[in-house]
Amino acid sequence: MIDVAHRGASAYAPENTLAAIDEAQARGATAVEVDVQRTRDGQLVLIHDTTLARTTDVEEVFPDRAPYNVGDFTLTEIRRLDAGAWFDAGYAGERVPTLQQGLDRLRGHGLNLLLEVKSPQLYDGIETDIAEVLWRNRWWLTPAGQGYPPRLTVQSFDWAAMELSHSLLPDVPHGLLGKVPAAEIPTYARWADQINPSHTDIDAGYVEAVHAAGMRTFVYTVNDPADMRTAIDRGVDGIISDRPDVARKIIEELAALP
């Protein structure tokens, strides 16, 4: 049973920042989920929304650049933005990190990575771009060892993009975000490793069907302890939460029961 810090420990620090990764490590997380998109000049950055408005001060820095799509800005421009003050004044000056910065920080902390390819239809060839970064960081592609969770899993709501990514990174587990119809699970099991739906969309029977196909299931975004217990009772393999410390505590409590 794995706990995954959603966008880093995003209940405690600004999402998809190095500070959120640091907070995940400080709170005992096992893995971190981040979202990857691409800038106008082809750089991969960690950010969830396809626009910069919610989590940066882009409207103040570039008031004439609406609708503020991530792909309309260069990395240099994005690095000018404050990605922390919207969350709390104590995080003022936090920047949007690159994928490479995220990989380095995660490895330094000994954290596993659940990498979400965000809206790949907006970024032609992003699957290859991500694979090239990972090929340059071969540590992420090596097995973690018998009995250990994988260092890296790639997931997306775009299942065709995941099939393409799997062809580029065949030894890396790939997950399908959302709920695959039960009748189609065996078809996707030919190449995918996980089905990762909302925790509100599954029951124990669905989890059994996923396991019967040789796949695993992580559920998102589970922040209430009662919901965590329900998901674990249903047999899920991982909990994706903004509060990874709470998820870790619930997992350990249930594991200790006779």
C-alpha cells in the first residue's frame, strides 16, 4: 500500500513546487505526484493547470498576455513568476520548477515519482520530450529492487498518449487516469500497469477486476481519513492525497490490525 503526495504535499505547500516536494519528504511520503507541461520554447515544467493564472502572479507580471496558457510563455518568462504567494505569503518567491529540477529534488529526498502528463493533446510530441529527459536521467529507469515500489510511474487521462509513452519507455509502469470500463480492462492490461480512478468511482468488485487483469489501482484525491479507510478496505494499492502524512498514518494503522 503506497501513499502518494498529490502535487507534492499540496495541503501544506504550494502545489507542484520544490517546496511541496520538500514538504512531502518532511511528512514521510513514499512518492510524489507532479504534473508536466511544456513551455513555448520546449522546456518541461511542473504545473497542473493549462493556464498560469491560478497558481502564479502572471496577471500582474504580464497583464496583456491573456489567456495565460502555459504553452504561450517561454521558460525565462515563467521563471519570473511567483508560484508561492497565492498559497501563503511565507512561500513568496517560490518558482515554477522544471522537470529536471523536480527529478533532482525527488532523487535527493529518496522519493518515488508518479508523473502525470497533463493535457498532452496541447503539446505535440511531449511524450518523446519526457522520455528524452528520463533517458538522460537513467537512475529513474532502473529497477528499484525486489519488493520495492517502482521509482517511476507515468500516468495521464489521455490513454492513447500513455500507449505511446509505454512504447518509448517499455520498462516503466504506465497508469490510466480515470475509470476504464470493466469490460475493457483486459484489453488495456496488455500494456498498461495501473488504472487510477477517483476514489468515488470504484467499489471492491471493480478493484478485484483490475487485480484479476494483473494491474494495480491508485485512487485520487483522498484527503478525508474515513475515505482513506474505505478505499483501503476496497483493496486499492495506493492513496493519492494532498495530505500524505495522514494517508501514511492510516495505512500504518490498518496494517497493524490483526
